[in-house]
Amino acid sequence: MNLNKIRLGILASGNGSNADSIMSAFKDHPKIEVVCVLSNKKEAMVLEKAKVKKVNSFYVRKLKADSAEAYDQKLINILQEFEVDWVVCAGYMKLLTHFFLKTMNYKVLNIHPSLLPEFPGKNAYEDAFSAKVKRSGCTVHLVDEGIDSGRIISQKPIELKSEDTLESFKERGLAIENKFYPEVIEIFLLEECNDI
Ligand code: GRF
């Protein structure tokens, strides 16, 4: 762990293609480092991907007795142990509490697969596809207490072709997300933390 770098902690629940591309992008980066990956899902593929990349990874279990804040405290304990500066959500399918955001000084990023404020929520690809829009996209934004409502940092359009199926649209969209997210993180954090 290099304290001169901006340290990222990734939160993810699933396959982890975005987490994987972020780990690759910052592997030997002079100023940004991924120090840990946390998942609320034991079987999440992202944990395997982190192991392959030799990034510390943790399944953080929610006990029945855990309140939302108590669970988020478990995440915070690990993030603080690794001295994480910025939290990067990458397919993290759980709402973060006000307590979490406040403790992390609202230094939390997310990618959402639509041109927000259009199609917020869990099924953005499906919703855009069903609405037969000609263009959707993805958005990197800061996280606040709402659902995909934080300040927008950058957006990228994704064209919906007439021959697209939901699967082909999602596949193309995810490939674009994977490239776009690390690029935006790098530009944003180097500007934001230009005193480092
Ligand atoms: C992505 O579409 C992301 O925008 C959304 O959840 C999906 C996660 O995919 N929030 P992956 O786990 O990064 O492959």
C-alpha cells in the first residue's frame, strides 16, 4: 500500500467486469491504486477476479441482526483499515446509508447504465430497451442518499440499433462502461486531488 497514491476501495455484488477493468487500469498507475474489493455476495465473481489480480478481497456478510448502518460499519472498518480515499461502486446492488456516505465524506463514485436522469434504478438496460429509445448510455456520478441521483461527472451515449436484442445492447453497453469508467475515474480524481 502506497500512501502517496489515491487509494480506491471497490464495492461490487456481481460479475465484476467494471471492477476488473478498474483494477487493470490502475495496476501500475503512478497516482491511483486499488487497495481492496468488498462484496456483499459470497459467490460474486468479482471476488475471484480480485484474487487473480492479487487485490485484497472480502466477502462482507450481513447477519440478520445487522441494521443497514451496522452492515455499513463493517464495510467502513475494512475501508478505513486500508486507508481508502475514494469508494468506487461497480455493480454494488445495495443502497449505501447516510451514515456510510457521511463517514466516507461523500467520496463515493458509481457507474449507472443509462443517461441519467433517464432510467434510474436496477433495470436500466431493460427499461431503455423496452422504451425503444434510439440512444441510451452510461453515467459516472457521485453517490448521494437517493437512487442514482448524485452529481453527474460524465456521460457517454450508447446507440441502440434496430437489430439489437436486449442481450446485444447490454453486451455492447457493458464493454463501453468497462472502458469509460476507469477513464473518468482517472480524470476526475487527478483533478479533484491535484494537491497529491
Ligand atoms: C453495470 O451495468 C453497472 O453499470 C451496473 O451494474 C452492472 C455491473 O456489471 N451498476 P459488472 O458487475 O461490473 O460486470
